[in-house]
Amino acid sequence: MTGAFWSMGGYARYVWPCFGFAGAVLCWNLWSARAHLAAARIRAVRAMSMEAGENV
Amino acid sequence: MWTWFYKLASPPYVYGVAAALTPWFFALAGLAIAYGTVAGLVFAPPDYQQGDAFRIIYVHAPAAWLSLFAYTTMAVAGGIGLIWRIKMGHAVAAATAPIGASFTLLALVTGSLWGRPMWGTYWAWDPRLTSELILLFLYVGVMSLRPAFEEPARGDRAAALLSIVGVVNVPIIHFSVVWWNSLHQGATVAKIGKSDMPASMLMPLLSMLLGFMLFYGAVLCIRVRGEVLNRERQATWVREAVKS
């Protein structure tokens, strides 16, 4: 039963890479969006501290 | 209506709404994708012609649909930025592009892997495949054009123009299987309308479609927040937003 499931009726080498690549694309989207937001936060903090430094 | 529309132009409002929506979108997307994956891989019966290879539809069709939806969103948001000079329109357009491009690549790769056992080839210069590849090039073009200008506002306008011109490709992709002879099967949604698919196959597909849309919404919210911070980093409200 488990073997039949993993073999996907002989199409395992097409089906599993599709689901694997889909998972990778979802993970990449999540990671890159969070990295984009984190970088924007750092730039905003840097801009604030530079502005504060100029005001001292 | 116009009050609501102009409220959307306010960066702090957009930032706050995006932050509030993100966890809901992720939770619902997780549920929908988990159900769709398990039901599609385990409980849906094999197709009478394609066997288990048809299960690729559960990632291919939602990715292809999302590639068109994201492009249309990008063009509409760019148009809003261009016509009404609403900066948030450009922010949404910029945030959408990499997500749409990644799902277009997913649609092309999964389509190619599905094509090999069904058509005997990974790639054919078929109208549907070719127009989807052009969509990927359009995404890459829009993403490359925006930072190519020294003045960000000019980059936004150029990217919006290109995305609006390129939106003509969206109906071409959708109707390519009707207008020209194609190896590709007809529209999956039309087939659903005719109830060609039994519920045991259809429900996981609809669930994956919903899950991918919600996931897109969640990732878009995070990217929009990043875009807003990049564009508004000198604004006073950003201090509070970054501290929290």
C-alpha cells in the first residue's frame, strides 16, 4: 500500500519533484518576504539613527 | 467609496492592515494547502487516462492561475499608481512582481514535468507554454526596470507602463487553448463548470487554489510592509512602526 503510494503508479519521478518544487517555491516566498521586511526595518532604523546623530 | 479608496493611499493604514491580515492569511492558507495536498495525493482516485500523473494538477493549476492573477494585480496596482498618483499602488505592484514570477516559474516547471509522460516531451513551442514563458519574461522585465532608474518615481512609472502593456498577454494565455491548436488541455475551470471532475478530485483542487491565493495574500502583505518602510523611512509614523 505504502509502496504503491510512493510509486504513484509509475509516475513518481514526475509527481514528487512537482510537489517538492512547489514546497520549495512556497518556502522561498516566505523566506524572501521576511528577509525583505527585515532589511527594510534595518534601513529605517539606520535612517532614524543617522537623523538623530545629525540632530545632536 | 472614495473615502475608503483614499484611505488605501495612506501608508500607515496600509502597513497596519497588512500586519493584521498576515497571520490570518497564513493560518487559512496552511489549512487549505494541507487538506488539498493530503486529499489530492491520498484520497483522490487516479485519472482513468493519466493515472496518478494527473495529481500534478494540484500544484500546476493553482500556480498557473496565480501567475495570471498576480500579473493582473500588478498591472491594476501600477495603473492606480500611474493614474491617481497613489504611491501605495506602486508599492503593491513592486511587492507582487517577485511572487508572481516565482509562481510562473512553478507553473512552467510542473507543466514541463507533466508534459513529459503525457506528451512525450518536456517542452513544446505550444501557444499556452510559449505565452506563459513570455509572462515570466514580462515579470523579469518589470522587476529589472524598476531599479534601473536613479529616481525611484521614474522607475515606478516605467514598471507600471510595462506591466500595463504586458497585461494583453493575460487573455492570450487564458484563451490560447481555444484560439489555436494546442497540446495543452482546455481550461480546468470550464471543465469544472461542466462537472467533468468528480467531487473527490475537484475539492482538493479548489482547496489548493484557495490555499495558494491565501498564501499569496500573506506573502504580499509582508512584502508590502517592506515596500512601505523602504518608501516612507523618513516619515515620523515609521519610528513607532519599527519600534513595535
